[in-house]
Amino acid sequence: MILRTLIAFVLAGTAAAALGQATPLPPSGAGAPPPPVEGGLDVTVSDESEWQDLGIAIPGFTTDRDVATPAGQTAPLGRQLGEVITADLRNNGLFKPTGPSALPAIAYSDVTAPQFGIWRGRGADMLVHGFVRAGGDGRLTVGCYLYDVALGTELARQGYVVAPAEWRRAAHKCADMVYSRLSGESPFFDSKIAYIAETGPKNRRVKRLAIMDSDGANHRFITNGQATALTPRYSPDYRSIVYLSYVQGNPRIYVYDIGSGRQRLVTQSRNPTFAPRWSPDGRWILYAMAVGGNTDIYRVSSAGGGEPRRLTTDPGIDVGGSVSPDGTKIVFESDRSGSQQCYVMNADGSDQRRVSFFGGRCATPEWSPRGDQIAFTNAGNFKIAVMSPSGGSVRTLTDGWQDEAPTWSPNGRIIQFFRTERGSGRAALWQVDLTGRNLRRLRTPVDASDPAWGPVLP
């Protein structure tokens, strides 16, 4: 099941508010809960050093009564909610939050009536309070509040009614609310990641399609490994994943439906096929195919059927098409100039021009969701780098031995990629922000490659 209800609390002069099905909020003092601030106070911070100085206190979420649920008792579950929110905000590189393990527990009555004096004494600038409550219908109600401690003011509040198995989504949604309110940027924590799970010896690797939450939780394998799976990508509406599969040596492009668990064939060929990618409207899938010794980029309907349309015709190897967010341009790699470089063309294949002139080799380019940058692999030294769509402002973000295949977070601030270890050849997923200073490994149960970050969940 997905997140059932996402409700912004709108309280103006009422004694209580409903969340989901008639679920009142805790009272704030003797009167009504404080109304949410609507545009009057702007706490957006533009300098990243100031972001990192924000002291965000996140005590464990409290509960009105500790009862058993399929996700566990509500009291320890409240602490887990706070821990997930803390990890989300810490791992993005902007904030330095303090979580439940280092803070005192709060009372249920404190949720809408924080003891600001105590938190000022602890040096907190911002405060996240919340509660978790078990409903008679078996679902959980989670409330999340963001406060400015110095001003003693509520900045934002949201509530979520979820099935017990979806409690982590409520935590991610709360972290998204805090992140967006303080940074002014779009959220990305409540999203999914697809990747290729690798097991077995080097010469007989089993490659399966797997998915998980953005923080690595709720991991599951999608394919069984009988056929090799490669290069997954989420559809723009999150409902599907396109990936390449080799069945008895023959390449096929499949679309896997996340809701039903069924997959359908989009196109197949006996010719080598590479890197399927969605168009932003979900109507088309780009891919590369080698025919007669020449590899070009093709476009085919995502519904399947119909003849593929060839977009490149130059001699050489053209692969890796990624469509700009507005759907007008495609960035791809080609060796037509004698070395691996990145090119941009119109969506219909016209006006093909080279954009990489930094002295190295450019591979696996992918357009940022914002449209302002292109991430790529510097294939000369296998580092992750970014550049403008015109090829300028090149910046290298990583310094591993072999880093490749960048994919963007939904808000265009974090880049995920896979890193291969020297000697062992084992691969793992890593993330780096656009400053290049905040790097972390994302743990997976087996070796991992070819990551793809999906959009924020509805």
C-alpha cells in the first residue's frame, strides 16, 4: 500500500483539527493549537555554511498511549521516526541535526506547546516535534511540526495517515517538509532507488533488478537472476521501471509495472542493445543499438509496438541518450571525433553538436532534473563530474578509483553513482552532493551497480 493521506493542518481559531478520519491534534496550552505560518516568516538560508550551522533538534516522536501495532509498539516506533528524520537531514550534507539518542523525550502535550526556553538553552535553532498514534482502523497517524526556537514560532506542520508497514514514508515526508521549508528547495527523501544487484564470481556474475527506499531501507529483488538485468530507469510517474534484459543472449527492453509486479516487452532484437531511457513525458524510450558495426540511438514508443526511429547516423558508437527535462534536447556520448565525448542534439535528432572540450573523455551523461547541469563520467580517470548544458563550468565531484554512471536525486542536488574497488572488483553505490564535500556510501545487501533514482512519491 502507498501513503494513503497527506494533509496539511489548517487551524485558525479552532479547538482541534482532524487528520484523516476525525483524529484530533493535541491541544496547545489552554487554547487552540497555533495556526501555521503562511508566508509571513522566511527562514530560507542561501549560504550553505549557514545551513550547516542550523542546530536542528529532533527528539523522538511521542504517543498518546503505547499500544501494539504491526510495526511495533507506538512508543519505540516514535523514537524510530525521529531517528529516520535525523538520518535523512544529516545525510544530505546541509544540516547537522541532533536526534533522539542525544535528546530527552518529550511529553505528548509538548508537541504543540514546546518548552522553547529549554531548547534555547541547548543551543537549538530549529525544533522538530511529532507524534504517532494508533487508530481503530489499524492505521497510524503521524503528526510533524517544525518550530523556530528563537522566535518561539511554528513554521510548518503536516500529518500523514499510513498503514503500519509504511511508517518510514511518514518519516521521509516529515524530513522533506523540514528540508524544503528551511532550504527553499524541492524535496527528495520520499523516493526510491533502483539498481542492479550483483552476486557470484567475476566470470559468472548474476545481475538482478532491485529496488529500495532512498536511504536503503525496504530492499527487495524484482528479478530472479535467470536473465541478466541492466541499466534500470524509473518512469516519470514512478509507476514503472524500464530495464534491459539479456534472455539467452538476446537483448530485450522490458517495462516493469511496480504496482502489479507484471512486466511487458517493449522491443527486442538480436543486435546488441544498450541503456534504455525514458522521455520526460513517458511516451518514448531512447536506447542504443548496434547494427552492421555501427551503434546509433533509437526512439521507440513506451507502449511497445511500432517501428523504432533512428536518431543518429554518424559512423562510430553513439550511446547513452538522456532527455532534457523540457523534452527538447538529448545528451549522449559518441566516439565520432576519435575519442569518447558528449554531444547534444534536438529531440528529433537534428543539430548534433559536441559539448565536452575539457581535455578528458566524457561518458554516461545524464541531464539534471532542473535542466541546468549534466552529470557525466570522466572516462579518462573515472571520476564523477558535472558541466553546464553547453559544456562549460566543468567540476569534478569524486576522487575514487573507478566511479561511473551518475544519476540525479529528484531535486537535482545529490548525485548517485557506483564505485568499483581496486583489486576486488566489487561495486557499491555512493552519493555525493553538488559541493563534492559530502560523500557517503549507501549500503546494499549485495554488490551494486547501475543506480537509478526515481521521482518523489505521490
